[in-house]
Amino acid sequence: ARAQGAMCSVACGHGCPGLLEHILRFAGAQDVVASISVCHFWASASVSDAVWESQCQALWSDKVYVPPRFLTPTHMSRLHAYWGSVEDAKRVAITPEELCSFEWSCRTKGWAGSGWVSAARWWQRQPPRLRTYKPDGTSFDTEEGSGKWRFVPSSSGCTGPKGSFIRHKRGRDLPTHFMCRWAKNWGWVMQNCWTISTSFPLPHRGEEPDLEDDGIICQSVTVDTCADEALRFNVGLPLPYEQWRANRGAEDADEPEDDDHMVVFIDGAEEEIPISLAAKWLHHFDDDEDDEEEDQDEDEDEDGDEDEDEDEDEFEYEDEGNHEQERRADFDSNSPPSEVDVLSNKGDDDDDDDD
């Protein structure tokens, strides 16, 4: 009876809020939010840290990354920590501190080619290679060795806040990596057209469809979506921001490398030319292809017009031919009688005279 009385008192908005807080710990987050509008008594219990601390623990229990600012109770209320972390899970721009705090699991995508795939540990159902980053812009890969990294403002027509796109360098720039989050565990995913890395241990091959080549994450960054950078890299041309970075004179600009020139075949002979010149040729070639396509479209349109004109001319010609035949028929019917007709008619006249 005493318990029932306490429950009724709480339900009516009276008594100790601790009992209501205890009850609300077992409700879902949306139900707790809905209870705020019941009355002032319920509202005070529904927004308390005692209630939302349990909600945070339940939400974060299977998440591999929650920013530290949400974890510390003294920084913000548990209500704001809960919904702030939910919103942060949608963020795709990583900070340098976050990038350098993880040990990244890396694997090759199938689009890199059979040679790379056959040598990759992940494809042989072995643990993937690992990569770490340092604040000084250097990185280390357990298989590929040392390298450099930096943020770039855009890639392949996509833009985003700083931290959305990462450029790696080993001798020369590699195609840009795109950052995103995996909704299932809030972990970070970094990928370009040929590789994918995760801020958490990468599941073994076949264990997680979302992270396979045909999964929704890998399909968002492919050779097709990054065709420009993939082509430039394969033919030895600088990627966007690569040459600009070296020329802008910034303190963090990379030192000049031996790949400032490239070897091409001109009339069957090897020639070494500046990469910048090759890039101009490529743009000129692309412009020529566009012009050829436009000319071809115009020629097709002109051919279509000519065909229509020919059809009209042919129709007119046939029409004129029909008129000519009609004129000839009229001429034949109105022409003078021939000599045979005259003689024949003369014979008929003689017969009439004899009669």
C-alpha cells in the first residue's frame, strides 16, 4: 500500500523525484523526452543527469568512438552529451588530434588490380596492415613504410570543411582519401579509389557486408567517382593541389622531388619533359576531344538536315517526273496525226466515196 501510494504521488507530480528518475532510467530516450512536457515535476526529473547518464551508457556501449568532451560529466549535462554525441556521429571532418590518436587498419580494394590484391593480407583472410599518423605530418605504414599526410580542401568535385579530405604522399601524392563515419559504431573510415582504412580493427573478409567492396561505404568512393585523380596518377601527372602546394611557398610545402619531370615517348623516342607541360597537353587533349564531340554532333545534325533535303528533293523529282509523264500524255493526245493515220483515214474516205 505504501508503494502504491508513492507511485500515485509521483504520477500526480508530488513526492520525491528520485523515484521517478529511477523509473525513467528504464525508458527509451524518446519516451524520456516526451515526459518533459507532462508537468514541471516530471520535467525536472526527465532532464536530470541521473536519468541521462544511463541513457548515455546504453547509447555508447557499442560505439568505438565518442569524443572525450561528451564523456566528462563536468563539461556538460548528460542530456546535452547524449544528443550532442548523436549529432557529432554525423560529422565527417576529422581533426588532426583525432587522426593521430588512432591505429588505423588498412586494406586494398579489389579495384587496385589483381597484383595488389594477391599480395594484400586482408584478402588472404589475415589481419590487415596498420598505419599511424603524427602531428608533424608524417605517417608510418607497417608494410609501405614512412610517408607524409596533409588535408586538402576538395577532391573530384566534392568539397567540405577542413579534415574531410586527406592526401598521402610516398615519393609523390596519392589519390585523395575521403573521410566518413560508419553509423553502426561511429568509427572513422578513410578511403580512396584503391584503399580503405578504419579507426577500429577492420573486420575480416566476409564478416561485415557494409565494409566490403560492394558495400554501401566502399561504393561511395570508387575509380569512377575519382576518375580524374586516378587517371592523373596512373599517367604520372600531378594531382590537384600537388603542384600548387609546391609553388605557393608555404612553410609546410614539400621539398622538390625527382618526379618534377616525367618520361614520354615522342615519335618513338624517350623524352624527359616537365610534368606541368604534360598536364597542359592533357587538358589540351581533353579540350580537343570535347571539340571533336561537338563537331561530330553538329555533323550529325547537318547530315540529318541533308537527308531531309534529299528526301524533299527526291519527292520533288518524283513529282516533277509524274508531271512530265502527264504532259507527255497530253501532248500525245493532242499531237498531229501520223502519216499512217492519214493514209488509213484516206482509205476510209475512199470507201465512203465508193458507196
